[in-house]
Amino acid sequence: MDENVYTTNVERREKKGYSRGFKVLLGLGIFLTGIQSLGGVSYIIFGMRKQVWLEVGMCGYVRQVFYFLCILCCFVSIIKIASSQKLFSKLVVQCMRIVGSLIMVSAFLLPQLQGYKTSGFEIVSYGTFMLADGNILILGIILLIFAGIIKQGFSMQNEIDEIL
């Protein structure tokens, strides 16, 4: 009896590195978000110690704190992408969710602080009360949607890695 020998022509995909342009963007992103992160952490710490909000206003200070926290999350994500050579990872998904959530929280928190200036798109506004800033809220929702898309990309990447 003849043995049935099945062979497959499945070639393992070689890992392709990032393009030169993307590597330049990653390097620039790491450099700039790193500098912003260092400056932001010092701004937050020294701002609390020296009560910077008395000069710039509470709304201005809190807005900067949210901004620097978002930049710090982006810095961590870019470092992960550069070091793992994978665009999708659990850490990138978590960082994107954190950034989206921070922005959504700021949409509800900032309008409650003294010195806040509206963007013109107010959600549930009555007199001087405003529940949320619509422009900021939309940005937060969009980032959470992108976090979901990145999560799906991460799942698909894991399935492909298991197959190969």
C-alpha cells in the first residue's frame, strides 16, 4: 500500500520591518512625546506644590494635566510599537482606551470649573450650567472607537501569528 504523503507549500512569512518613513515618524514621536512627558510630569508635580492654578486658573491647570497624561500614554504606546515591531498589542489598546476615557472625563469635568470657555457645542446647557462640551466628548468617543478597532486588529494579528 502506498503511503499518502501530503505536503503543503505554506511558507512562513518573514517579518517585514517598518518602512523608512514610518521609522522616522516613530523616532520623532518617541523623542517629542518623551520630552513632553518629562515636562508634563514636572509641570504636574511642581504645579501641585506651587499651586499653579492660582495663576493660570483651575480650568487651565486641569486641562494641561489631562493633556500631559494623554501624551504620557501615547509615549508608552509608541515605545511599545517600536520595541515589539508590532502595530497592535494589548498595551496599545489599553493606552488608547485610557486616552479616550481621559478625554471623555474632561468633557464633563472642565465645564464645571471656573474659567472654562465653551467651544460652542454644549450638551445639556441651562443658564451657566453645562453638562459636557460636545467637541471634546466627540473626540473621546472617536478615540474609544479606534481603541475597539485596534483591539480587533490585535486579535486578528494573534490569530495569524498562531497559524504561522
